[in-house]
Amino acid sequence: MGVIKNLEEKFGEKPVSEVVYEDANAKVVRFYLKGGQEIKPHKSSSSVYITVLKGKLNFFLGKDNSEVEVRAGGTVFYEPDELHGFKALEDSVVEAVITPKPTHKVNLS
């Protein structure tokens, strides 16, 4: 059965994350960040594809040890075990597709 998950703004005092969809193969997570909030660099054993749905963020690219600004409509791809994170330059919403589905929870603080 198809699933529809409309974009809602759920900003908080710290970054907010919500699981949008999950099955045996992948996990889809939305992150809501106010300007200045960040998800600190971390690693995942999975491939991670992040699309900016709203706003503007600086993404840390661990492979190049650099940062790049990405606006709404842009997508960033990370390989397994690549250090990655992002900081909102303004109120922003991003959606991450993580595949294969991770077997453990990643600490984002």
C-alpha cells in the first residue's frame, strides 16, 4: 500500500527528527532544524542520501574534509562510513534515505 507523508514543520529547541518510513531495506528520516542548529558529523554503515526540502544548510563532506552550502532542491550523497553532518543557515527541513536500513541507532548529539 502506498504511504503519503506531507511536509509539516516541527521545529524545536534542538533539532527534531522523525521516521517517515521504514521497512526491511531502508529508513527515511526527516530532520527539522532552526537556523544555527546542527547535526554534528557522524558515521553510518549505510549509504545516506539527503535532500533539502526547505531552507539552506552547510553540509560537511567527510571524504573531502570540506563544507558546501546546499539549498532547497539539492541532494547530498554519502558513502558508507563517510563522516557527515549539517548545520542550518536558516530554518530548514531535510529528508535522509538510509540504505540498507541501519541495525543500530546513531547518536546525533
